[in-house]
Amino acid sequence: MDDLVRETLRGNRRALSRLLTYVENQREGAAQALAELFPQTGRAWVIGVTGSPGTGKSSLVNALAKAFRAQSKTVGIIAVDPTSPFSGGAIMGDRIRMRDLAGDKGVFIRSMATRGSLGGLARATRDVIRALDAAGFDVIFVETVGAGQSEVDIVRTAQTTVVVEAPGMGDDVQAIKAGILEIADVLVVNKADRPGADNTVRALRTMLEMGHPAARAQLTSHHGQLMPPAASVNGSEETLWIPPVVRTIALEDQGIGDLMAALESHRQHLVEAQVLTNLERQHIEIELYDRLQAALMARLLKTIPSNTFTDFIHRIQTRELDPQTAVEAILALPNQPM
Ligand SMILES: Nc1nc2c(ncn2[C@@H]2O[C@H](COP(=O)(O)OP(=O)(O)O)[C@@H](O)[C@H]2O)c(=O)[nH]1
Ligand SMILES: [Mg+2]
């Protein structure tokens, strides 16, 4: 394991792959390896890419990876999307395009197994991001289907979040349903070659104006009224970021330059407005909380026979106990670790 850590830090891709397998399966030594890697983390730019299946996330990540490679940046790609071409579910055209990246030593692609609980997946994703970060990748993409809270949790690990939409995905803008619009730093309307792209752009802009405080402020000033500076967060002067809406045709590399520019200006915003420091503190807080919760739960479960649970479930179902009283009763059982 020490060798794997050392080799990973030296940029050995095979060592990194093996280490990630240990990490994903939480094998013995994985926690120690992550602890050793940790001091070398915190350098990568983590970009989350989320949106409904088929909107073109993988195609966009592919195009963006090429663009970053053209700037001599190394790129790690983590596909949490089970339908992703990166994770093997590729149709022929995608496989051919992925060849642009295959064989490039500056690109590392890893698909996350989606088995197990999504909570566990969020944790494993964080660990994999850290390992790639420590291995020295400049930019790390995390592609995930924006289907619910668990995916939002995964995306929260990122510093920049891209929400991808496509025209003709239904009457409603999909992201709104999933509640992921709030977390978007950059919105992409991909498949701009398809009819309805204008409508999708317009719908997103309307949503932003209604729902986003920054966009609302801008809208007001746009109408000639001066707004006081936005309320500061944590006492620091954070400038507001208004998510831009970018049109792309990922398959033809169209709009990728604009998207790169949007990403870069968000990155600049993070650094200059010192948002990054606050963001990282927030991420650490969430992670610590998650891990503590998981650890306490595991510790608790160790002390309680499984038939006790079955018994409580039965008593709740028969209305003998309400769920909250059951929780109190479980915590009051003898041999509690707390
Ligand atoms: N017409 C059109 N098709 C696209 C575009 N981008 C991706 N696609 C196609 O849309 C499908 C889904 O793309 P994919 O990147 O796998 O989407 P994901 O599920 O969001 O990762 C594939 O068949 C792509 O070739 C685009 O800009 N225009
Ligand atoms: Mg995909």
C-alpha cells in the first residue's frame, strides 16, 4: 500500500487505478492511504457536470477535456453516471469520440460503481476525487445524473457546477424539477442544433431571474434602479455570481470556447472574491458531518441485534409505537456506545 501511495504521487497511472479500487471497495489500508495522500490535495479544480441523461454531459466533458489538454492541463474524469459512455454504456459514435482521449497520458478516466447506497457513493466519489487531486491532475470532472438529492450531494463536492440542459427534453426544464438549478454556476443548453434551443435558453433565463437573488439584483439594476450591495456572507465581501447560460453543440465542438470562458471566469470569481476558501470550509463541514453520521450509525448498529430492528419496525407498523418514540427507545437500549 505504501508503494501504491508513493507511485500514485509520482504519477503512476496503474498504481492510481489499483489504489482507487482499494478506496472504492473500502479495503483494508484504504483509509490510511487516503490519509497519506491528503496533504497533497486541494490543488485541483473540481468541476461537477450534472443534468438529465442524454443531455450531452459526457460529450461536453469530452470536448472540455480536449480544450484543457490544448492548454497543457491534465484532466481527470470521474463518471458517476451509470449510463455514461465513460462507464461503458457507449453507443458507437461516443466510443469513437472517446478515442480522442484514450491513449492520452494527460487524461485519466474512472467510472464509479453505482452499487451500494448513494450516501456511500458520495463518500467514495470524494475519496476518488482526492486521489486524483493528489496524483496531480489539474482539472477533475465529475459527471453525474442530476436526478435527486444524492446527486446534488455528489455535485456539492465540486468548486464549479455545470448544469446541462437540452431542448426537447419535455415541456419543463428538467433541472428545475430536480431542484438542481440552485446549485448551477454555469448553465449549458447543449444540442443547440436541435429545434427549441431558443425556448430552453429563454426558460432558463426566466427561471434565473425569478429564483436567483444575484440575477434578480442585476435585473433590477438593469431596469435603471440602483441596488445596495448584496448582503455579505459570513461578514466577508462576497461578490455575487450570476450563472451564465451558454449554448453548445458538443458534437461539433461549437460553443466550447464560450463554455471554457464561462468556466474560467467562474474560477476567477472563486479566487478573487475569496469564495473558494469559504466554499472549501463549507465542503469540509458537510463532509465531516456526513462521515460522523455514518460512523456513529455503524457504531450503533454493531451494538443492536438485527431482530431488535425488525421488532421495532413491527411495533411501528402496528401503531404500538410512533417512529420518534422508537428512536428514543433504541437509543436508550443497554450497551449503547454513546
Ligand atoms: N444533436 C446533438 N446531439 C448531441 C450533442 N451532444 C451530444 N449529443 C448526442 O446525445 C446523446 C447523449 O449524449 P451523452 O454525451 O452520452 O449524454 P449524457 O447522457 O448526458 O452523458 C449521444 O448520442 C450524443 O452523441 C449535440 O450537441 N447535438
Ligand atoms: Mg454520460
